[in-house]
Amino acid sequence: MITSKQRAYLRGLANTIEPIFQVGKYGVTPELTSAIDEALEARELIKIHILQNCMEDPKDICQKLSERTHSEPVQVIGKKIVLYRPSKEKSKIQLP
């Protein structure tokens, strides 16, 4: 579990990154989940964009993805989700 101070730090880092995944009308598929899992291992902090044709609530999607990838939800703003999980091998982000 990350603290509010650590979450604020991660939000600051997330401001500069672009979304690398999009969730569309099919919602959270197993393929999307495994791709996000791999990206979290490589990058630790990722941003996901929810497309207009997705009928699910962004907060529900964030909850689903964080449970399935064992990651921490950093923030949900509008149609953007930020997830964080420290890398098992090479941790790049040092939390305060």
C-alpha cells in the first residue's frame, strides 16, 4: 500500500507521460490485462486512456486492472487512469 505522499509524487511523474493503452468498447480483456502487466514490469508507472465508446465506468476499470495486475491505482481523472507497480527486477522509481 502506498501513502498519500507517495501517491502525490507518482501523480507528479504521471503528468509527463503519455497513455500507452486504450480501453475501448470491449472493456478489460485478458489480452489487455496481460499487456498492461508486462508494461508495468517494464515501466512501473503507466497511463491508460478510456475511449468514448467504452461503456464501463473508469473507476470500475481501474479497480479491475489494479486487482488483476496486483498494481496500485494512482489516480483516475476523467477518462485517464494511472497505475503503479514496482518492478520485480529493476526498480527505477524511488518513492519518497
